[in-house]
Amino acid sequence: MPDTRFKALFEQAPISIQILTPSGRTIRVNKAWENLWQIHEGTPLMAYVLSDEFNVVRDPQLIASGIAPLLARALAGESVEIPAALYDVSALDGHGPQRWVTARARPIKDQAGNILEVMLMHEDITERMAADSALRLREQRFRSLVMATSQIVWSNTPDGRVLEDSPSWRAFTGQTYDQWKEFGWVDALHPDDRAPTRTLWLACVAACSVFETKYRLRSADGSYRWTAVKGIPILAEDGSIREWIGANTDIHDVIAAELELAQRLERERRNSALLAKVAQAARTLHTVLAAQDIAQALVAAVRDILQTHQAVVSLTEAGGWAHAINAVSLSDKYAAYRAYDARAEGAGIYAQVCRDNRVMRLNQAQLEAHPAWRSFGEHAGAHPVLRGWLAVPLIDRMGNNIGLIQASDRFEGDFTDEDEAILVQLASIAATGFENARLYASLQEQDRRKDEFLAMLAHELRNPLAPIAAAAEMLKFGTANEERVRRSSEVISRQVRHMTSLVDDLLDVSRVTRGLIQLDRALLDPMQLVANAVEQSQPLITARRHALTVTGDVGAARIAGDAHRLVQVLANLLNNAAKYTPHGGCIDVTVARQADTVTITVRDNGVGVDTLLLPRMFDLFTQAERSPDRAQGGLGIGLALVRRIIDLHGGDVTAASSGLGYGTTVTVSLAVADGVAGDESRLRPD
């Protein structure tokens, strides 16, 4: 029974078993041995021995070479294992298929230790070797792929530590293995990304969940590049993590493109918002008619659009560089300065912007270092502190400066090219608005003066009519004596002359303004012109008991002009001086030559001229305030006629006064003639 069981186990054993005698002869084999060595049925087993190549051959002499020494050790009583080797297996011709085989030899001994038999067992491991080879090939391919790809591939232990080397990580970061192992890889991340990345990684390790994030990784050259990271847990059969496999993909260019796109979209959004604000500001500036309202709207728009704490609009005064503060807008940061409205001194950096008509953009250091920078004089303590400065001149249609816009203390950073471009655009719109406001104000003023003129004209024309009507009524009865008739005739004649003078003045103004006046030019003696004018004005001067003095001499100098018109000018100036100087005043006439110019100056100590009226003194219909009794009379067209006649002669007329009560000085300047009079300079036939 035991023998039967042994034979059954022997035959059914999955490995090849060969029983040899102490001399090396095969005496028994099982089925697995026959299948391994492809032994044909009926072949006598005693005829075969195992060769070096594990081929079964007939020649017993081959036992002495190759495997024979190992087998001999087994026959000597030692258990021996033969490493795996690749052998051809064939029973007869030695040209069978190649198989990977391992062999073990075990001596079978009796109780006395004598070797009875040797059991030689062979195991076919060809499939295992093929699987191992395939695995090694896959690993080689994987490593080649990792080296060839741009991705950084890594593996971690189940608890998240780095043990296995990653050449791609080291190549990218420049870290050594010792630097990157364990959690040293975190040091290669951007400082801002280290803590959040490590926290997320450990949370994923604890939860056995996929690790996916983005962080900036330092490259070998020291720069940081954005990478997309994904790590996947590899699970064992029992569900535990065997290891982590992950990869970093360089997405820096993608992130940069996305960031650039986002920034571009933000710029476009901001530009759209700015354009909307600029458009709204333009609409406001175009619809407002008062300069002060334009200035207030402008500083509010500048602060809102440029995001600054300060904005100031200043306009030049009468073409001078001194400025009046027209509008100031300050944030709460400068609330203590909101009452500041002092005039600038017309010097320093403000004046330079207006004089050069050029934009000036300075940061704080440049502002303080600028040679034109000045303190604010006696108002320095009250002036808001400037922090950076952007100033744009206001320029009218003729290219003349009319003021400037200033912005200071930007919410963030210094002023930019974009800020400058926006402020230049706003300045252009505002300059047009200021010009329109001034034109509108001028039209309103002219309209007002025209209405006043018409009222005065009606009054001046009506005044002579009352005495004329009374005299006519008296003559109508026919009972008046000769004296009354004479007196009535004189009244009528005097009032008619007055009305004729008024009408002549109106006609003269009409001709001059329409360019219809003609000049009969001749070489004229300035002293004679003055004498003729004094002769005409003497009755009024005498009537008001003024002291008149005429001084100066021009020698042989002559001027070319129309004697009648120039005497008309000088007489007008003398009459004005007489009318607007209280009784018993002084009128001085000075004639002088200055190089190629003859000047005639009429100076009085009369009521003077208000500084607000002085710039408009020679405008049509301009008059000073009248007394209730209208003692001075006149239509307010005399000085306008003076200006236009002198302009036709190529000369100049100016007025000066220190204010009301300080008299007035009017100076006429005419060029010295070169000796040729000529009368061809008529502008147009009358």
C-alpha cells in the first residue's frame, strides 16, 4: 500500500524527478521528466545520462564534464542546487526547444549513511523567466519614457515620504537625492506654496485620496515655474496603499498665457470703465456754461478717474502766470486743507508748466529735486502736502496757455503714461469748455452792455427833444418877442448839434467796425495834433475849471496818419478826462519820442477806473458806473472808437489806473514816419 501511494505521488509530481544509481545511471523517471525532456515512449532509460546542457545523450563519458561535478557531489552525499540556465531539451537529436530549468540533487541514504540512490529534480521556470523578463522590459520602457517625457515622475512610500530616486525631479530642480528625499522636495517649492502644498499632501495621504494641485517649482537656474501635480495611490489587494505614483507637468507657459489674458481683460475692463467716465466727464464739461462750474466738475472727474487724493484747476489771469485757485478737490485724507484757496505766486514749477505748455509728471523724489520746485511763500504752511505730481497745461484754440490741471497723491503708486494720456484728454476738453464759457460770458456781457447802450441811446436822444419841443411850442404861438425867439432858436440849434454829434459817433463806430472808414494819410506834426485837440476840448475843460498842462517835444519827428481822425482820438481822451475828473482837477498831456515811436499820454486825477473794468475799457458800449443824474453823459462808444482808429493807424493805445479815486492814464503810441506820407492806404471807399 505505501509503495502504491509513493508511485502515485511520484508520477503525479508537477516537477521533473529522475532517480539515479550511485554510478549515475537513470533507473526511474516520472511523467513530468518525460514531458520536460521529450523522451519517446519505449526508450530504455538505462541508456541515458544527463549532459552539461541537460540533454539526454547516449554517451556515458559526458558525465565527467559540465554538470557532472555537481552531480558527483550529490553522489558523494551532498545536497546540491544547480542555478537556472537555458537548455535545449531533446531526447535524440539534441535540437529541441530552449527551456529555463533549475535542478536540485538529493542523495537517498540508508541507515548506515550509504548512498542508495540520487534524486535529481528539475523545475521548468521558462514562463517565470519570461514574466520576469517582461517585467524588466516594462520597467526599462517606463524609465525610458520618464526620461524622454517633459513630465517629472516620482513615487512615494505609503506614508508620503520620498525614498526612491527620481532623476527627472533632480534634473529639473537641481536637488541632490539627499536634498529631495523624505520631505526635502518641499524645499524646492516657492516659499508661498510650501505650507499649503504640504498640508494638502498629508491630508490626501491620510484619506488615501488623489492628490491634485498646482504649485511653483524652482528650476535648476533658480527661477520658479508653475507645474500641475497629480499623485495617485497604488493599492494592494487588501486595499492598503502600496505606494504613490505621481507626476509634475510644466504648465508655466499656460499659466503665463492665462495670466496675460486675465490682465488684458482686466485692462480692457478698466479701460472701458475709464472711457465711460471720460465720456461722462466730457458730456458734463460740454454742457456746463460757467467757468467755475467747469472747474468744479473737472477736479471731481480727475480725482475719480485717476484715483488721486488731490486735484486742482488754476486759470491764468489776464495772460499772466499768477493763478487764481478756481477749484480744489481733496479727499478726506486732506480734509484739514479744504479751505485753502490762496493764489499762487506765479513763479516756480507752476509757471514753468504754463510757460512751456508741456506736461510735467514727477514722482516724489523727482518733484523735490526739480530746480523749479519752490515753497508756497507766505502760504506754505497752509498748502496741502504734495506726493508725486502730474500737471497738464490748459491750452486754447490759438495755442495760448490759460491755466493748468494738477493731480497729486495717487491712491497706489506713481502716475503712469495712461494717467498722463487721460489727463491730457480731459485738459483738452476742459480748455474748450473754458473758452466756450468765456465766450458765453462775453456774449452775455456784450448783450447786457448792448441793452444798456440802447437804453442810454434812447435817453440821450430823448433828452434834447424836451427842450426842442418846448422851444417849438413857444414859437408856435407867435407871441414871443425877439429875445425869446433868439433863445428858443439857440436851444433848438444846440440840441440838434448834440443829437448830430451822437448820430455822427454812431456812424463812425458803424464804419469802423465794418471796415468802411477811410484814412487820408499825411505827414503830421504830433505837437500840432495835440494843440488842435486841446482847442476842441478847451470849452469843456474850462467849464469844469480843470488845470491843463501840455509838456514834451518830439523835435522834427512826424507821424503818418489822418489828421482829422487823430485829433478826434485825442479830443475824445481829453473830453473823457474832463468829464470823469471832479471840478477843479488836473489834466496833464505829455508828448514824447521813444526810439521810433511817438507817445501821447493823457493823465488825470479823476475818478479812476475799477480794476475789473480796466481790461474792457476799450470795448464797445463799456462805461463806468454812472451817477444818478448822469452828469457825464455819453454812449460808451468813444474809447471803442479810439481803439479802432489807432489800430487802423498801426498804433497802440493802453490805459492804466490804480483803482477808483486814483485817476486814469491813457497812452497812445504811433510809429515815427519815414518821410513818405502817401494817401493810398484807404481800407475801402466810403
